[in-house]
Amino acid sequence: LLPGYIDMHIHGSAGHDTMDATQQSLHAMARSLVQEGVTSFLATTMTQSVGKIESALLNVAEFQRHEGEANVLGIHVEGPFVSKIRAGAQPVAYMISPTIEQFAHWQNISNHQIRQITIAPEIEGGFTFLEALRDYQVIPSIGHSDASINEVHKAVALGVNQATHLYNQMRPFHHRDPGVVGGALLDDKIKVELIVDFVHSHPQSVMLAYRLKGAKGIILITDAMRAKGLQYGEYDLGGQTVSVSEKGAHLANGALAGSILTMEQAVKNMKTVTNCSLQEIVAMSSTNAAEQLRLSKKGRIKEGFDADFVLLNQKLNVQ
């Protein structure tokens, strides 16, 4: 028996996506996620027009969980305050400079549901934005960023304490230029999201993160898109066609477009690569996320906590 998994970074599942901005989509996602052991998640947006992002925020604000569904803990805003150089599957045309006025408006219309925001601190207005963001109880996560190591240090000093999908769409490590990857791996103030599907990160890269960050510094996520749980084929992500095969989800230009990973598989993959303990699995699949989100009743099996459980067999399959 483990605390229910918490997925801080998930766009979609079972044919639906947060950006659909419909109650039907959120309910379908929440129903599907419990089957993989996820009892709570952040509905994650992506870079789109301001109007489309706002529709998604308004939709999450109205969500009321039904029985048998995972909890929507709030919103993870991924983009549009990110780097065009590290776009990945985030459409460059809709990327804008961050302003705290824009964010404050979004936080208001979402009924204060934004819990995490991915930002490239080095872009115009980035550091000013981070300074102002300190007045809000929101996780600033560095991601889709081309920051130098010095810019990473500056961002951490301004409150950045998480890294969005480590290794992916961030300035890579070079021995003369450690980049975002080097900064995220070495700074103990940063917890790193990790997509352990062996498509986004090689097993040895997963091992490297585990060795350097330890279980206390890793948060397992799926970054899944709507094709999760469905057959291979063509799907939509933010108005872009995504081809899904056994090699993962890719745009026509070859860029990775989210994953089709389940948390159940992420946990099994992590165990396979690192031979970590079940206690460490608990940290990486729920406790660390709960602590980052300042949730006082989730991430542990303890009297007074929410009864969000996942029951596994010896092979870590969700029962």
C-alpha cells in the first residue's frame, strides 16, 4: 500500500486534454488516471493564444470532482513564458514575455488554482517576473529555458525551486557551460521533474539524476498527452499533429510532443533502473510533490491524512 501517486505535469489522457477547456475532458482525464494509481494531479496547460489559455483556466476553476475520479489539485501553466530557442512542442508563435499583471489576472480568473508555472527566467522580463511572483504561493519551475549557469543561480536566488522535465528542452550540460541541466542537477534547492519512459531520458541519464539528486530531489511525472491509453496513430496537441508510435509521441519535425507514459510504468521503470527502495518510490511518486505543493494532508499514509492510496502487487502493477 502506497500513498496515491501525484502527477504534477500532465496535459491529457484517454483522448482528452486540459486545453480542450471542457468539463467533459477534465472528468475523463480524472477517471482514467486513477487506473494508473494517480489520485491527484495538476491539469497542465501549454503555450497557446492568451484566449485559449484563459478558457482552460476558467474551465479548471469550475471543476467539481466526482466519485471515482482523481483530485485536480490545481493548474500547472507550462508556457507561454518560455524560450523560443528551447520550444520543443510549444508553439513559438504564441510565446510572450512574462508580466506579473498577466499572471495576476490568470490567477484571479482561475479562482487561484495556479500552483506551478514553468518559466525561462532568461527571457525578457523573466527575472522581474520571478521577483514579483514571490508574493504568490506558486512553484516557479525552470523549463524550456536556454539559461546559462549564472542565470540559473540568479533564478534560484529569486525562488526557482523546481526544474520542468529535466534534460528536455533546456540548455544541456557542457563541461565549460553547465547550463540548466548542470544547475538543476547540482543545486539542492531544485527538485527535478523526470519523465522515466526511456524516450525522454536514457536509462543512464535517469541513473545520473538519481545519483546526484537522490530520491528526495526527484519528482516522477508523465507529461502525458491525450493519446495516453489509446492506440498508436495521429493525435492533436495544441493544434499540432502528433504521431504516436512505440517510439513515443513526435511532431512532424521530430520534436517530442509529450509522452504516453503512465505513472504506473514510470514507477516500474524507476525501480528497474535504480533498484531504489519502496520508500524512495513513495518520495518520488507522491511525497516530494505534496511537499512542493505545500499539501499538508497528502503524500503520506498517516493518521489525519487524506486516504489516497494505491495498492500494488509484487511487480508494482496497480491493483
